[in-house]
Amino acid sequence: MRTHVRRTVSRCFAVLRQIRHSVPTHKFQPLVVSLVLTHLDYGNIVLAGLLVYLIRRLQSVLRAAVRLTYHLWALDPKAVA
């Protein structure tokens, strides 16, 4: 599972970096949902019982997507968890 999480996180961050400056703000949210959140959600039943540090890596993608979508640059990570 460690390899799966590492690859998923890597791909999701790559997509966020790619679309961050290349699309208008009003089109960013649908792209994040379709290109990032679907990857995180796909097959999430197998993530039940996953080690905490792996779950935190996946959650870091969600936090980054929220910060970029809603322009929350100074978001406290503890407030989202």
C-alpha cells in the first residue's frame, strides 16, 4: 500500500502543479474534482485500516487542493484535520 499511496500522492500533486497557473479560477475547481479527487476516491474501500502516516499523506493532497481552490494560503493544517 505504501507504493500505491506514494504514486497516488505524486500524481495528484503533479496535476495540481500543472493546472495551478494554466487555467482560470472559475475552471479550477471542476478540474480539481475531476482530476485529483477522483484519484483519491477511487477504490478508497481498500484504504480502511491504513497506517496513519499513509492517510496523512493522502490528506495532504486534499489540503493542498482546498488551499489552491479557495486561495487559503495561510490555512492552519491542524484546523482542517
